[in-house]
Amino acid sequence: MKKKIIRPTAAEDAAITKAAMADPDSTPFTDEEWEQARPTMVRGRGRPLGSGSKEQVTLRIDKDVLDFYKSKGEGWQTFINQVLGEIKKEAKSISVVEKKIIKGNLISNKLKIAA
């Protein structure tokens, strides 16, 4: 059953507003105070806002590889993204990455230390 909202009458609303205005501990915000407070308001519950530049994908990864990254704890997906981004920056093209995989030296010393 849908809950019914009971709205105060104009007279009740005026009495509530008058009582609130008379209370020195609860003065209402002015428009300028609301404008100052609005940028500092924290977003409530729910999924955090994304960067807008990421795309959700389904990816099949070997269990041992996935367990390795999950062992990092909180932020393991971001960590995978950072590792792949570093490889992309270092390689500049996918053919360079393919050649490094074939030769067995995909990860540079810099990444081996980070992992």
C-alpha cells in the first residue's frame, strides 16, 4: 500500500514557520549561505560517481592471475588498470607488446619492483 503524504494547511505551515523563526538556535539559511554550503555537501549513499572515461567489460582471466591481484586487497581492479596503463605507456603500440610477450620480457624492471 502506498503511503499517503499529509501536507500541512497554509495556517499550520505559517505557524510552523513562525515557531522556527522565533527559535534563536535554528535560524534558517539565507540564499547566500545555501550557495556557500552547496559545493561542500557530500553525496549520499549509493555507487560512487565514476570518472566517465572507463568502460565496464567482462574479461576472462586465469584464476591464479586473478587471485594474485585480488590478494592486493581493496582497489585491486584499479591496480590492474594502472599496470595495463603503464604497459601501454611504455610500449606505445600493441605490436611492441606482442613482441615482448613472445620474447618473454613484457614487464620492465620498473613494473617488477612495483608488483
